[in-house]
Amino acid sequence: MKQFFFFAVMFSVLFISCKKSPETMLNEVVTDTSAKLKYQGSFMSERWGTVSGQAKIYLKNGKYILALENFMTSNGPDLKVYLSKDRTPAEFIKLSNLKSTNGNQLYDIPDNMLDFTEYKFALIHCERFNHLFGSALLQ
């Protein structure tokens, strides 16, 4: 009985702590007509969250930008945006904290020599609790 109570409390703590209040909708877009779309993919929800929208990589003036378009995710306390070699965050580059749970958003990709044949997944990940909310295969 004590073990059941312990697991029930731990589950409740984890479930509640991966929630935060909704943020305002963003509308950041790539407006430069010289920006070229290089890769794109649709988000798929994972075990710990619901994520929808598109992840797109643009090349603009020699720099790569990750655009989350028509994006929406369930809330979490410590959501990050990663580029990863796999659908799980084992080998990844952390781009930033997630700016908003919905809307269009842009993230600079710091390494212009990044090999997108290796780093081909965009991830939304709760870093504090190591919970993957969603992934998009970039092709």
C-alpha cells in the first residue's frame, strides 16, 4: 500500500509540474524573399505532450533559421527547442527556451556548418523532467 501511495504522489508531482500558464500567441515570420526553404517537417506528438505545426529550416544571408509555423504545444515548465540526430534528445543542439506555446516563432541556428543529414529532427522537450513533447523529421 505504501508503494502505491508513493507512486501515486510521484506521478501527480510530475504531471502537475509539467504544466504552466498559456503564453501569448507569437507571429514571427521570415519576410525576406531571399530566404530559401531548405528542410521542413510536421510535428508529431510524443508521450508527454501534444504538439502540432510545421518545423522549417530557412537559409537567409548565409545563416540558418528554424521556423515553427502554425505551431501549438501543450504547456510544460521547462520547454526547450532542440535540433537532434534522433527522435529522442540524445545527441542534440539546444537552440533556445520555447518562446510561446502557440504561434509562429523563429530561432537562430548558431552553427552554420551544421550537417542537416545528421541533425534532422526538431524537438520540443521538457528539459527539467526529460520529457519529449513532440518531434518533426526535417527533410
